[in-house]
Amino acid sequence: MRKLFVSYSRNDKAVAQRVAHALSTQGYDVFWDAEIPPGQKFDTYIFSQLEQSDAVIVLWSTSSISSDYVKEEAEYAKMNSVLVPVRIDEVALPFGFTRIHTTDLLDWRGSIQDPDWRRIVRAINSSLEDRARVHREGSLPPNEPTEASQRSVPVEAVKPRRNAQGVPALLATVILVVMLMGLVAFVLRSV
């Protein structure tokens, strides 16, 4: 049985529960953090579940795009080629995830017959097939098109703030100019 990991924000627990239940009814072994045994260290347990997962379904929402935990789990999944991103709210994706095609599940109420849900299952299966092929062959040929790369549409990017990026360089330049002016003044006094 293929193991799936559902990453979500606590504020989206009801949707995550529907997703986990629907995946379980379709034969997947699903982990989501409501299943952490008492007494376990949260971060260690989560990481071990991520390592054991064949695919990571990240539920992007208004809350999760700001969650460091969700972004770390999504980054791990991206780096290991097991990411299946899903938007459950009409949001722009966080920086670093805007070039990855994402499937929408905006108005889903839990039906496994819903066309949007079926698209998610196809995306998961495609990701699992890609992963199995990589394990069999060692790697994918460069630029090989896959169903996974064609399964959905990109969404608008969240633009990073740029207002403070030039401050350290400007400060260093001002300090250097002041030091040079002091050196010139010292040399002129010595003459």
C-alpha cells in the first residue's frame, strides 16, 4: 500500500480530515498529524512520517501559506520529488512554489466522484508512478514530459518584499565613504 502524507494548517483541519478520509477509502495509507501518538516528539515523528511517504499532499490555503511547518514539509516534498500541491483556498502560492503546477480543490465537499477530486487522485497516482519509474531507472531523462507536469494550471506568485534588501549594501557604502574622507583629511593635515 502506498503511503501518503497530508500537510495542512491547523485552521484547515476539517478539510484535511475529509481529504485523509477520502484517500483512505480509495486504498491509500494516509498520515496526517492528528495521528501522532501521545508522548512522541512532534518534529521527530513528523519527519519520520515524511521520510516514509511516497507522496506529500500539501493543502495550500489562506492559513497554510503563512505556516512555517507547512512550508518546511512542502519544501521537503519538493526536494524529494514527492510533492502534490493542492489549493483549497483562492490564494497565491508562497515564494518557491509558484513554478510548480498546482491543482485546485476549492469547493470540494468530500465526494470521491467530484471531477476536481478525481484530478487530485490522478495527480497522486502520476506522482507515485513517476517515483516508481525513478527508482526502477535511476532517474528521469531530461525534460521528459509527464502527466504530473501537465495535470493542472499555475497560479499567481506571491511577490517577496524588496524594501530592505539594499539597506546593508547602502550602509556599507556610506561607512566606506566616511572612512575614505577621514583618510583623505588625515593625509592632507600631515602635508
